[in-house]
Amino acid sequence: MMRRVLVPILSFLLVGTAGASLAVEPSGPASTAPAPLSAPVYVLTGGGYGHGVGLNQYGALAQAKANRSYRDILAFYYPGTELTKAPVAKVRVLLADGRPSARLSSIVPYFVKDGSGLVTELPAGEITVKPDLRVLVDGKPTRLPGPLAFLPGRGALLQFDGKEYRGEIRLSVVAGALQVIDFLGLDAYLLGVVPGEVPKEWPAAALQAQAVAARSYALASIVKSKSFDLYSDTRSQVYYGVAAEAPTTSAAVKVTRGQILSYSGKVVTAFYYSSSGGRTASSKDVFGVDTPYLQAREDPWDALSPYHRWVPRTFTAATLGQAFRLSGPVVDVKVVPTESGRPLSVTLTKKTGATVLLRAADVRAALALRSTAFRLGLLRVGRPTPSPNPGMPVAVSGVARDVTTPLLEKLGAQGAWLPAVMLKPRPDGTFLATVRPKLTTTYRLVAEDVVGPALTITVPTEATR
């Protein structure tokens, strides 16, 4: 299930082609002639970790630290649901498939029940079973009718491939190979799931919320038309067996024993993930299914997450093209946003005019992002004409789109960059600022704590006038 940020997540940029001119509105006596734009600097920002639907685990941690109960946490991330009892008590978990052999062992005598119902006691130790289902009985290799169910002895657990598991280990022959299934109680299964999803050191309420979510998700994702109910990997939930169990997570499973979330009488598909980045995503936007209890919402509890805001990254037109393995620079990027603000699809335009359509998930993979809660902002600045005289206004135009707190800085006499103009871009990201340099001055456009393009405004001296 598991596997970060500016909130709310806004739409992507609409980038002009390289070398285009930007018309600006008049601003006082400054020159208003369109200025050729600098090369683009793309600013990637975002936050969160995971798909963003349902329970935010770091959000649960923050709520638990604020003394909110697991019921409060679940009500926040799955609004409109209620706690009910699980309709089943046991599950069948696929441990392995297509195996040429299976190694089983026990430190005490244990039992095997064959397909006819006959139960045979086996001595303590290790056996290897192959698809012929021969088992050493009374010292003799004996073929038993399948499927076989190995039952633990008193006070001990069975081992499969050297790892302990609760419940029965069942072997069946499927397509000439062995299928290995752990048949155990639903809550016993959760003992080996919850500690793999959240740190065992977290507060009890966070662990309890995870236990209910995992129990609900398991029952909502039962595999259909198979000889088992759940996979032991991310196709269901990762099941680690006894080795992963911890007293704190086991206590959380016990406190919430048998509890699941339901909505309108049906078990909830209780998706969960690491960090929302400050706003959860809806199931419709991510999975294409509109679910009432999985809607996008603001999530202030995520501020505790180490993935809440990513360190911004910058790209040139060339490096962005390289990141997507294109044959040339990216000169335009367009997005179709989802209703909750995250990107749905992204269209990249190359210098040749050819376009490439990507899903948000494709962008996430190409740029190695932790989630799709990202923005790709644009910084460009115009090249103004020289100032006619010292102190006269000069219009600086440009684009600062889908970035926060953009400003112009100027290079001071001592070599330090100083704030010059706080910018207020128009809805399309364009801006027009007025500066009054008294001598030749270099400015630069900055936002999101990253540096964009620079420009120098030449001011004539007495000698050059």
C-alpha cells in the first residue's frame, strides 16, 4: 500500500515558446514595449508521499500526538463511515506460487491433514515437499492425497522457508507446481501487516487507526475466483509473518479486534499512504471511482510529515526534455487538472512542435517524485531597454507562474543580493514591475527559494551621455 508541497495543489504552467515576446500593460512613464523573454527556468515543487487517498499515516501520527483517538482519526480521513464488526474471522493468504518445492519445519511434533481428511502426526524437524506430495510417514516416503494442510503442534508455530507463520500452512498442486497458502485468523494476519506499515514506536491511537484501516482494506480487496483470499505483497498488503510482530502493534490489533469501517452497509476500501502534502486526493481523481468517503480535503495534520514539502528543483528547457527522454528541449507544458487540483494529464511540446501526452503518474515516474501532488512553475524575465537617465523608471516584464512569493532582487554594491520588488503576477503568471536604477544594475527573478533568470539594466553615466 505504501510506497510530499504546496497546498492547495494548483494547475500546471502554460509556457510560451522560446524567443516569444510578452505584451505588458503600461505602468507609469516606464517603457511598455514588449521585451524578449529569457530562457525558461522551470521550478518543480510539491509534497506528500503516496497516492493521497484515504488515511494519511503521518497525519494520523500528528492527530495521535494531539490526543485524538483512533476513532477521531478514522472519522477525519474516512468521513461518513462507521465502525462495525468484520463479517469473516479467517483468511487465506498466498505465500508462494509456482514453487518446485516447499520447506516446512517445526520445533515440536506437528500434523498434516490430507485431502481425504486423515490427520497424521509428524516428528519435529524439517521436511521438503514436492508436487508429488510425498511426506515421510513412519520413516517412509508416502504420497498423500492433496491438498495438504500442515497444522502446528502445541506451543509452537510452523515455519515455511525458515520464517514463522501463524495458522495452518496449506499446499496445493496447481499446474504441476506447489501453491503455498497461510490459513489463519484475520486478526492474526494483521499482526504481521501493521508493523510493516507504520513504525511500532508511534502512539497507540495511530497504530490502532492503521489496524482498522488494514483490516477493512483486506476484506474490501478479497481476491475473487481464486483458492486464496489475499496476496502477501502489495497486490493486497505486505504480510511479513511473525518476524515483524511487535508488542505495540499487536496491542493495537487486539484493542480494535474485529473492527472494520463500513459505509451504507458495505466494508470500506480503506486506502492509506504515508503523507498527503497538506491535501488529500479523491478516489475519483486517482483511481477513477467516485467514492463518497474518499473525497479530497485540506489536511493540516500533514505538517508534521518529513515529506510535507519537498526541496524545490529547477530545470532548463533542455534538462526537462532530458528528464522525459525527449530528443529536444521542452518549450511548452500544458496540464488537465483534476477536480481536487492535482494534475490528471500533462502535454509536453518539443521545439519541433511535436507533443507528448503523459499521465500524472508518468510524470511522477520520470521525475522520481514521491507523489502526484506537484507543481511545475515557470520563471522568465524580459530584457528591457537601457534606462535613459539615472533614477528613471524602467519596466521589467516576465512570467512567474505557479510559484509562491516571487520577487526581483538586485545585486548590491557589496556583492549581496537585496530585495527590490515584491511581484504580484496576474492570473496567467505574467507580471510588470517598475525599477529605478541610478546606475547599471543586475536584477534576478527568484521564487520558492530558487534562483531564476537574471538581467542587467544599463544606466548611462556622464561620460556616456
